[in-house]
Amino acid sequence: MVTVQNLTMRYGNRVLFQDINLKLDRHKRYGLIGANGAGKTTFLKILCGEITEYDGEVIIPKTNKVGVLGQNQYAFEDFTIMDTVLYGNKRLYDAIKEKEELYMNGDFEDEAVNSRLADLEVISVEEDPTYEYDVNIAKILGNVGIPPEEHNQLMSTLDSADKFKVLLAQVLYPKPDVLFLDEPTNNLDIETISWLEHELQRHEGTMVVISHDRHFLNSVVTNILDVDYQKIREFSGNFDEWYIAANVIAKQMEFNNAKKEKEKDELEAFVRRFSANASKAKQATSRQKKLDKLVIEDIKPSSRRDPSIVFKAQRSMGDEALELVNVNHSYGTNDVLKDLNLKFEPGEKVALIGPNGAGKTTLLKIIMEEIKPTSGEINWGATIENSYFPQNTADIIKGDGTLYDWLRAFNPKRDIAEIRNCLGRMLFSGEQQEKSVKSISGGEKHRMMLSKMMLEGGNFLVLDEPSNHLDLEAIVALGEGLLEFQGNVICVSHDRELLDAFASRIIEIHADGTITDFKGTYEEYAELREKGKV
């Protein structure tokens, strides 16, 4: 379905990958993984034709329909939501719109008009044999959470999260032979991600997807494309199977090298000892030849680096952590939170889940006293020192100063070495610490906010979508950091593996404002919910 021949990509003197040869087959779904900056998105853009300046060749048969998940959420502002999805099949969209124009303004006594209508009808039948495009589009929009009463509204009326859902519906609607998806789970709630997994599992063509959601990769992909060592290597299996295989290969390389190194040392010792001894000269020469042939393979360090995320509370916690009493909140006539009564005991680690728009971020803002509830009380324990990771972290970290300056501004008296060490643990080298804050990526800003929280040393952590923009290694490190933390955690995330890594209590806010409060892991909760027992 997709053939890559002798592909090399450079940016100036930097080689992202070189001499790549791959054959991406039908009925296979490839997860494209690699460290931030390794070239995943660049490779995907090359595959879908967005980047054309490279050495080598990418071959996709012209008979194949290609679907690419759009990233420009504002590209269809003047389209209705229904038309935006229909545009995913451009040939059908053009035919339908031209037919509508001709039926409205065409001269039916003109033979050319009637001939053109006949041609357009043929196209419509070829692309939509059952004449049910509107029914199919309505169904897929409903599945991504866009209600029927909104389908004929303009895209400009939607918020950015819902725009992305429509773009997702757009790329899935035509059932393309080749499907390219870059972070399709961003902005989706857990229910919609689950639906998407089932949809993609039924995809019969070729698919390449980038995602930092391990659960999603494990559920969807059949093969892994690993961007590392300036190569793109293919593994059969999902992410967990790749992870095991990659580590086994690395250990085997280490073992083989250690074995060869030992043999090399023994041969060199023999040569040194007996090369001057006439009776042993022949043996020494033989061993020297063997030594010359012995190749010690260099184990290249992976481009992946694991951050060290360690939260340490500077103050011990008393007997009271946090209590919400009769909390209600409304936006105009829209009641978001209703009669919420929650008590968080010291040391509890809570995952806060629910559909988009249910009020998760609103609740965290109320807890952090950024907004006042319509009614009710927020009672913090006297010994609590909280630390907050807001959802709009990528927007609020800004300025002309360096990374070091941004962190030091929160506490000018803090030890300089402590700030630099903290940045180092989050993979900012000494040189990178002097970069301007305004020049860093979304993922780097998220690591900056985590650095700030580690320096603050709070005993109650409140996090709203911290895993957005983080790579897989950073998400794993975050889960471990939250698990080991000796304090309270409330975390909103759609990354199910992250939630399952640390949470011992699950609170789900439903669309109607009610909640389910479950003591246990996310995996336990999901299993019971699937059986209808919670």
C-alpha cells in the first residue's frame, strides 16, 4: 500500500533519518513512536505529501484513497459541520454542491446542463451508492459527541476541542485505504477515545498513527515504527510488545559486547605476553589475526531520555486535607456542578474523569480558588500547601526570559543549584536552560510546569491534563512520580495508563452533573463500568 525507498531527511547538517526502506502493508496499523524531536511528525508529513523536500521516494498507488487528519482547526470556519465532514470525500462534496447549484439556478432546457447533471449523478452513485451520506455523517458526528441539533451550524460556533472532533469525523467518514493520524486522541474524552479505538480496529487498509497514549497504541496498532538511531525500525506487535522486544535486544547487545570484550582482553593479553617469545610467536600471530577480526559493536545511546520526576512535600500533612460542601456552579442557565459533597483524606490519590464539558476543569479551578462556586464551600486543611498544574499551561508560560529566570522568579531566594538541577532532571541541559521561554515547545512548557511543582514542594498536587504534549517516557515518569509521592493528588487526564499508574480513587463527573465516587484503581473501575456494575 505504501512503499518507502532510500528515504533520507536532513535539516541543515542534522540528519533525522537516512536510507529508510519500508513497505507498509494493507491490514496493518502502524504506531509511529520516538522521542520528541526524533522526526515522527516529519516522517508522517513526508508520507502524506505535506513535505516534499527529501531524498528518496514514497510510493502510494493512485487508486488508493488517502485520509490525513487535519491539524488546522480553523480551516472550515465558514462551512457547516455537516459539510466539513462531507468535504472528507472531496469528489462527492464537489458533485453534491455542483448539483445543488445547477438544480437551483441551471437552465434545464440546456442540453449541456442536463448532461452535466447526469455526470454528477454518476459520481454521486460511485461515491455514495446508497444515497445515505447525510445519515452516515450524522451517525459519526453523534459518535464523537456532536449532537444532531448542531450539525447544520457553522464550524465557527464550536470550541477548539469540538472542531478537532469534526476533523476526526472528516477523515474517518470516507473510509480511506491509507490513513495518517497525528495525535488523534488529543482533546477527546475517555468515552470518545474508546469509540475511536473500536473504529480503527476495523480499518481494513493501511494506517500510520502517532500517539503518546499507551493504552490507545496497545489497543489499536499491529506494528510499531520506531524512530531512533537515525533509522526507522519496524517491530511486529503493539507498544508493550515492542517495549519488551526493544529491551531484550538492548540487553542481548550488551551481553554480546561484554562477551566479545572479555575475549578481546584475553587475546590482547596473550599477544602482549608471547609476541616476543619465539616458541609462542605462531600462536601470538594467530591470535592477533583473530583479534583484528573481532568487532566490538557500538551500542548507540537511544535518543530517548527518561526525565526524573520526583515530588517531595516540604511540610507534613495533618488530619485534614480538603472538603467540598454543597458546591454548585452554573454558567448562565447551564448547571455544571450540582450539590457536590466530597471529602479527600490525607494521602489520597484521585483520578477525576468525565466527558468533555462535564465540569472537570471548572471543579479544579474552584478547588484552587481561581473561580468562586455559585454556592458552597471549599475547606482546605490547615497544613495543606497545594501546587497546581493548569490545563492552559502551554499558554501561560511566556515571556522573554530564560527557562532558569522563569523558575527563579517564583522564589528569588531559592538556591541557584537547586533550580538548575531540577531543570536537568527534566532533560534541560545547561545550554538549554538559557533558552528563551517563548521559544520552547508545548511539551517543554509542560516539563517546565512540572519543574515548578517539584521546586514548590507542595503536599497536595492538583493537575489538569498534565500529559498533553508529553512523550511516552515523560508520561511514564510522571505516573511513577505521582505513585511515589507522599501526599495528595487530584489529576484530570484522558491517559488511562497514567491514571492507572497512581490513582486509588476514581471520581467521574457525568454530563448531568452527578458523580460516581469509586474507591479503587482505574482498571477496576473501567471493568465494573463495562459490566454495568457502577
